[in-house]
Amino acid sequence: MKRIILVFALIFSFATVFTSCRDEKKADEQIEETMDEIGDDVEDAADDVGDGIEDAADEVEDAFDGN
């Protein structure tokens, strides 16, 4: 019985040590990182839209040049 309790205590101790050593970010850092990611996603989406518009304009130009 004592051995089982000691094993659980040891496992709990190791779990506590390893989870408490994580690098936790502050709320400000998390917000800033999220905002940067959102900004990058918006830029990527704008680039994709711009590329789509250019491709469509090229197709229309090719259609008129072909006739």
C-alpha cells in the first residue's frame, strides 16, 4: 500500500515539475502575436485577390485579342 502511494507521489512530482517549467507568454505578448498573424493573413488574402484580378484581366485581354 505504501509503495503505491509513493509511486503516485513520485509521478505527481514529476508531472508538476515538467508542467511548471513551460514558457508561458503574457497576455500582451499573446495579443501582439495574434494581431501579427491576423495582419499577415490579411496581407496574404489581399495578394491572392490581386493576383486573381490580374489573371482575370489577362484572360479578358486575351479574349479580345483573339477575336
